[in-house]
Amino acid sequence: MGQTAHRANISGVSSATKCEITTDAAHGYSTNDFIRITDLNGMMPVKRGVDQINNRKYKIVVTDTDKFTLKNPITFKDVDSTNFTPYVSGGYCNLVETIFEYLA
């Protein structure tokens, strides 16, 4: 079966003690889901900012249909983005499946 792709486009990243991600449409995630942030690094043709969260996995807390905050996936502490490079544009949130179905 494999994993079902579930990706949301990032439209904003806060600079706050609780890093909040805004997506350009309803993301469909649930609190305690794990997501990976991609395509924000400085190697992109156009700088997108917040390199510090690029290609990392986070546990999330949903705050609205198009917003959620990030938590460290090991300690579950809020991610503080106050000193991160400011967000410019682009990037994706990708749901990380934690339950797999094996077929015999």
C-alpha cells in the first residue's frame, strides 16, 4: 500500500516563542501528527528563509484549519523561532505517517 501523500503549501512562518506555520489552504492535520518541513533551505533558486526548520520533523499542535505550531519531536517543547531567519515564501509541510499496514 505505501504511504498516502499529504502535503500542504506554507504561506507563513511566525517569528515567535511558539513557531506557527500558516498554510495557503486547510491542511487537514490533527494535533499530535508529525510533519516534515521541506523546500525552505537557502539552496533554492529564490531564498525562502527559515533555513533552521528545513528538512526537519516536528510534532504539531493545530491552532486553526490553516495553522499549527511546532514542537520538538523528542522533548515536545515548543519550537522558538524568534531568532530564525525571517520567512520569505514557499515551502511545504509533509505528513509523516507513523502507522503502517503490512500485507501478508
